[in-house]
Amino acid sequence: MQTYQFETKILPNGIIPLPKEYKSLKSHMVKIIIIEKEKKEKTLSEETKLFWDSFGSWKDERDEEEIVKDIYETRKSSKGEIRL
């Protein structure tokens, strides 16, 4: 059995495309070994890390009833006439 080595990406639909020079191979003759390369972890700057860490929560000295009351009191709505 002849061995060929090449790099390719698996398509979103799961298909592994063969390079043009291997298109003549019959599908029953192909044995695929997938080796995933080690992904390098990206390092974030301290500012970027602080930015992303700020999402999702905040600190507040008020209890939840005070916060909800404040939200409702600061809402503004206009009840003006709407013309189409």
C-alpha cells in the first residue's frame, strides 16, 4: 500500500477534501489518519483581560429592591400623540 501525506481542513459538513493529485484514488482505497496540530494559546494583554472580565456582573451596595426601584423610577416614556 502506498502512503501519501498532505494537510487539509475538514469541511463543516464533515468531508475531508483530497488534493487534486489524489482525486483518482478510489474511496475504498483511502485510509485517513487525522493528526491535530497543537493549538497555540493566545495571550491576552492585561487591559484586554480586564475588559472581558468586566462583562456579566457589577458590584453595588444597594439591595435588589433598591436597584429595581431605581430602574423603574429612571424610566422615561413619552405618551405624546403619534401621527402616521
